[in-house]
Amino acid sequence: MNRFAGIVMFCAVMSTLATGCAYRYYLGMHGPSIKSSLDIHQGVEKDRDCLDCHHPDQASEAPPTTHPRFTGCLKCHSS
């Protein structure tokens, strides 16, 4: 592999690891679990349920997500 391709690959990997939370799911690490507040999250079964409260544009007391366009909330936050 030439030096330029190695640098490009390194930058791509580092940018993937440094942005968003999706990379944590793929590495086996998860975001904050909804199980820490079972009473509030009872009945949450779909990503839409999460975004109904946690979308930054919603008037809610729930902490807003920093990644409202990402799908897969429960993959990352239900462990």
C-alpha cells in the first residue's frame, strides 16, 4: 500500500472513531442505557419513541440528542 492510501485510510478510521456515537455500537460500547430510567422509558420500542422526547426541536425536559438524524437509538441505548 502506498503512503497516500495509508494516510487516507488512517484519516477515515480516525474520523469514524471521533464523530457521533454509532461507532461505539460497532465496537461493542453503548450509549447511556434507557434501563437506568425504566419508569420513564416503559413502552419505548421504536426509534421514533426516543426522538419524540429527545429530538432537539421538541419542547421536552428530556436531554436532547446530539444526533437526531441517526437511526438506531435502541441498538445503542437499550443495553
